[in-house]
Amino acid sequence: MTTTGEDTRPLPLIGQAVGQAQASLTRLLTGILAGSGTSYLLWLGLQRLNAMGGQPSREAYEADLSYWLQLDGPDAARLAGDVVAAGLAVAGDDGLIAVSARGRALRQEVLAASAQITGPMLATIDRADLDTTIRTLEKITRLASNTEGNR
């Protein structure tokens, strides 16, 4: 068992809990996406573009897809092209790629449909617990990203 400093209690198995929650939520999301004819990978591509501010350079977007989705260069380039081909983004002559009106509309539709499902579930959980969980997961993400960059 792993322990830290003076605290001799074993660390929680957070990876298993997060993985199971993520798998359950992914199944729900995949069902919502099926209604729009959007693949899970295409959705992730749109979400990463949005997370980058919605208008990065094509090169930066492909690097982000490669890092976050663990795609090699050709697969990241292919996904970026698929996002554009699906009309979820537009590639400008200036080398930038931007979320399109269709991409924004799809995000709104999917997020609204998701909220209809997850809203009642989350309403049963104490708000302070949810806030703590979100802060904790965001910190874990930052720490893990920093650790990966230092290898």
C-alpha cells in the first residue's frame, strides 16, 4: 500500500473510481451522440478545439489532439480534417481553425441533452461535494500533465 509522510492511511483507489465514472458517463454520451450521427472521437475533436479557445492554428490544434487524445501525428491530422469535413470547424486561409456555427450548435444540443440526464443524478449529490470533486480532478489533471512533461 502507498502511504504519504506522517499519514499512514492508504491512498484511495481514485483511478478506479474515476475510470468507472468516466466509462459510465461515456456510455451515456455515446448514446446522445448517436442521435446526431456524431462519433465519440469526432466529439472529442470538437471539444478539444473548443477547449483551445475555438480558433488555434492548425498545427497547435493537431499537437493538442495528439497530446490529449494520444494520437500519433497522422491520426491527429486526420481527426482535425474530419472535424472540418463534418462542418464542425472551418479552416481559414490564415492557418487558423475555428469552431463553426454548426459545431457550436452541436455542442449546445449535446450539452443540453446530457444535462437532462446528468442533472437529476447530480442533484442528488451535495453541491459542496461536487465543487470539491471538480477542484480535485482539475488539480490532478494539472499535476499529471506537469509530471508527464518532466519525464
